[in-house]
Amino acid sequence: MKLPQRYKTLTKSVLAGGFGTVIPLEDTFLRRVVLLKVMQDTANNAQLQNELKGLCKARSRHVVEVYDVILNDNGEITGVVIERLRGRDFSAFHKEAESNPQLYIKILYQLACALRDLHAVGIVHRDLKLDNFKESAAGVVKLFDFGISSSDGGYQTKQNKGTLIYAAPELYVPGATITPEMDIYALGVCAWALAHPKFPTQLLEMPPQTSGRASSISTVMPTADKQADGLHKEVIDILYACLDPQPKNRPSADQISSVLARHLSRNKHRGLFVQGMHKVFELSAKQPSVTLKIGTLGQLKVTYDGLRFSIAEVDGSVSINNVPAEPGNVLHEACVLGFGDTSLGSSRQWVTFFSSHPEVVI
Amino acid sequence: MKFKAGMVIAGRYRVEAFHLEGGMQEVYRCFDLALERVVALKTPREGIVDKRFSRGAQMGARVVHPNVAATLDYVEEGPNRCLVEEFIEGKDLGRRLASDFAFLDPSLAAWVVHNIAKGIQAAHKVGICHRDLKPSNIMTSADGHMDIIKLTDFGIAKLAEKELEAEIEKFEQDENTLTSSSTLLGAVPYLAPECWNDWSSAGQPADIWALGAIACHLLLGKPPFGGGKGAIMKMAQAQLTGKIELKSPEWFGTHQETALLEQELWSLVHSCLQIDPELRLKADEVVQRCEALCYSAAPRKTGVIATYPHKYANGGTATAGYISVDGGGSVFFHLSEFFSAGVKPKIGQRVNFGIAAGKPKERCSPVLLLLNP
């Protein structure tokens, strides 16, 4: 393959990668090291085209940047120049997962964001696995191998090229249609690969989980009831649902990313009750419960469970944003609590509630 | 303008339109024919020819982070040098501050500062300083809360260096050399004091100063020492006394829900605006402080105040009203959540706001007064 003059090969060694070859190059114009991906079998160039479309279509902070394409004399694409990720990989992460459940969630959160961004533009990755994501130098987790991503959701695959353990059960049906749910299944398998050196035997069956469902991640990761920063039931449940044999029961990438985002702020929220110009009370993990009572107008007990502020008890006439308050109601970011019946008119009392939490900017 | 729509540069970038002009460069919206995507193509303005343009591109290319505009390519064609970056639909923060925002409420300010800090941290981590950080070098997406915030023009810092040095020298000889179009004048309000002594030796702490000055500008509605030539005098005084005196915005403390956030942001501004570079926070520390802030980064909409005050059927009024939302719909707001630096709500004012559930109409929180176009 003839490279444009701007690129200088750095080593003779070649990194193994999916179905192609990955060669580090120096881009002499920008003086940075980039990676060149070429297909070993030129018959696979159509795949490279596919990969390229996927990468360019999805502007996601969790997907590698594409910089250039290499064309042959016929103007066909034979190679793609992409960003080199210089951060850590996660092949040995299982050794630290147990002692750092928050980082574990943060990695899965970023993978879910990548899938959310891809699925939003109709791209199925089709090859999500532990070897296909890495951290950038700046510490952002990115997907990099798009060997078999398809921008055509209805693509009929004859050869299933995904690495077997990551393949959803429906891929074992001949002529399976590629769907985003298959990526979600693979994300569920990644959750295992990140947590533990061994997969549950049910996941290794072909098709997987023929003899029954694999156990949940809580069997190998610390849980919130045992360890303060352990995995909460909501996280365990959504990761379990990713591996549901029924594709329709799996959560969407969007749902997974928002659940995981909420858990990155667990126990860090601040809930503030303000009346007029005065702060009435502040709820937090340290002060997780309060009862607000205004004369004989009404009384409200609000509790913080580390994720949400919700109404535990109501007495008398209390409304949230003009809707009668009921136990179980969640107090949203900003709302007005009205004490007293509407018939009281201007004699009603108002308390405003605000909640906030540290924002996660990756 | 160097390029016309339809021209193809380096056989790959088809010019779609002139996008905007910065101090030193022209920016075009181009279509990358090889990768079939829209990109931003930057080229030094006519008359500015400098080898450092490529050096700057190389600096920018080393920082790959969501808060730094991605450097995609650098091409030279004939006398033209072009830097290709990801295209961000929107305006730079300088233009936003000139046309949209008189100031930012604490939550929005925290969001912007947090994102800028992450970008600076990524640059400093790989040993790159921006050195010409100012609102016009920060791109923001066009939405109400500026979902996307990216530092750009690492290249320009280098390119501007010679110009700035020359301008500082000229200014020392004759204070009347500064014109409003001068590169120096745009940079002055955000320029760390040590840059005046020796521009080329100023390092990472100068970026932190700039961040502090930008944060101050966001909250105060103007840079810490104001703009124009007056800023230079005040800066010189501060440098002589070794400390700066900053008065916090007058509206601080008028909203209980953000009182703590206001204090924390102002303390961050102070920790960045230290005359002695050694005393300033490091980028990592700024990011840690931002990560500890509790603020709301919820999406915002824009609209116009349609009713205020609200009139009850019995003739009484409430310090509340309704906003008609751009694109349709109407939402309720209350005076207590109106951030306007003391200006009273008035029909016709442009605002941006977060939306929460409510009945009979959704309610807004917070509501930020915008500049009227």
C-alpha cells in the first residue's frame, strides 16, 4: 500500500486488531502519532467503508476520531487513519473492580453513552467487547474497533463475526437481523468481563443461557447493602436486564446511561427547602429525612435515599406544583410546595424545593 | 475573504460558506469530501503569513478531549495554510456574551467554568498551554445552556505571540497605540500579570488566571478589571500592590437556592486570580473544585416574558408571570427564581430557563434575563 508522504511508519511491528491490521504512523503535518487501519483481505474493504461511515456519522465523545482515508489508484478506500488512544485498557480491570465500584460504573456509563450516540444515528456497533475500548490520554473511555459496525439496521448477516461470548442468543438463529439490542447484550457481557476473570458458565453456552439465566453481577461485585460505595440494586438490575435472552426486555442504551449517570452522583445530592428569603432545611446523605410542618395547614415528611428526594408522609393539605402531594411522589430539581387548601387563597404558605448534585463532566 | 463557496482546498475540503472572522484568522464551513462530514477550516487572515500557524496546529492536535475542538487536519496549498477542525454549530463565548448574555446565573456559570476547566486540564496534562484563553477562543453550541463547550485556537496563541509582543512594546512607548481592533486589547482583560513582564515565559498558571477572569466575567457581566485601556491601568496597580480587589456581583445572596454555589464560585475566582502565579490553583485542583460544586446542568429553553405580574381574578397580583416559549407553549415563572441582577421582570424581555413539571402550566427554574436583540 502506498502511503501519502505526510505519513511516516514508526515501527515494523503491527498491532493485532479485529479483522484488519493496525499500524502506528507519524503524521508529519500535525506531528502526532495516529493509527492506520487496513484490511488484511482487500475483499473486506467494503467493511472498512462501513466502519468509516459509522465513525463519521456518530459524533460521540466516546468513539475514536477519524482523521483521514487512504485511497488506491482507483479511488477506493484501503485504509483509515484514526486517533491513537494512549490511556489504559481494561483487560485487567477485574482485579480492581471490587475495590472501586464507582470507577466500574463510570466505565460502563461511558460505554452506554457510546452506544446511545451510535444507536441515535441508527448504527449498531456489532463488536462491543473488552478489547475494543480503551481510555484516551485525557481519561475518556472510547470505542475504537468498528470492524463490523453496520449503519444499516436491517442488514442480514450470514456470518456472525462478533466474538462468540459477546454474541446475543438471537444471533445463533440463521439469518439473524442485526439490532441495537445485540449491542446491549454485549454491554451486559462487558459488565461481567470488567468485574471478574471468569464468566458464568451459562454465558459460555452456545447459544448462551440455554440451561438457565446467568447469575447477576451482585455475586461477584460488592453491593450497596454491604459496602457504602457498592453497587445499588438499580445498577445490578439494569445490568442483569442487558443479558435478558429476550431482546425486547433489554433496556435501551439511553436508559442505561441515565441510570448509571444517576448512580455516579449517589449520596452526593443536596436538597434545599427555601421559604421566602430563608433557608428552611437542607437534606443530604448526612441528613436524609425531614418533616416540614406549617401551623395547622399541613405537614410533609421528605426522605433522601441517596438517589431521589421523595415524599414519605403527608398530613393536611400539601401540594407539589399545584398537584396534591402523595406518599411516593418524587421531588424534582425545582418545585413549589404549597401548604394549605386552595380555598385559603393568599393565606396559603409556599416552600420552594431545589435539588442539585455534582455534575459529571467526563 | 480568501476563499469562495465551491472552491475545493487540498483536493478534499469544499468551501460551503464563510463562517466568521476572528482576530487573526478567517473561518469557513467546509465539506470534507473524503470523510463526508462538515468541518471548520481556519486560515490566517490575508496579510498574516506566519510559519507558526502550523506550530499552533500541532499544539492543538496534541490535545484530544471533548472540551477541546478536535484538530482533524492541517494542509498547505500554495501560500495558504489551513487548519481543519471539527465544526461546532454555534457561536464563541465572546459573541454569546456580547449578544445573548448580560451575565450568567450561578448554575450556568458553574457549567461553563467546569467545562473550560476540563479542557485546560487536558491540555496541561500533555504539557500544552493555551496562553491566549479568552471568551472568543471558546466555542459554544447554540442551545440555551451551551451543551457543548470547547476550547479552540491553541494555534492562534502562538501566532498572536509575535503580534502581542510587538503591541506590548509599542504600547510601552506610546499608550495611544491601542485601537479597538487590536489583538492585544481583546486579550488584555484575561491576560495574567506575568504576561506583561515576559509573554514568552508565561506558562500554565496564565491559563488559570484567564479561567478566573472568564469566570468573573460570566458572573459579573464584565471582566475583573473591565475592558479597554482602563483595564491595563488597574492591572498595573494590582501588580504593584500584589493583590487584587474584587467586588462580588451585587445580586449575590438574593437567591437562597444558589447562595452556597455563589460563594464557592467566587472563592474559585479568587483562587485563580492570584497575582503570584505560584499561588494559583493547578488545573487538576480547579477541576476537583468544579466536581464538588452542586449545580443544575439541566437543558434550557429560551422565550419572552408574556405576562407580568400575574393578576388574580379578584384583582390582586402575584410576583409571578408567564413566558412564551420559543417554538411554542407557555410556562409559569416566579420572581424569586428570576436572575436579572436587580432588573424587574417586564413584558417583552428575553429569557432562558430550565423547565420543571407544574400545573396548570409547567414552571421555570431558574429564569435568566438575556439581552434583547
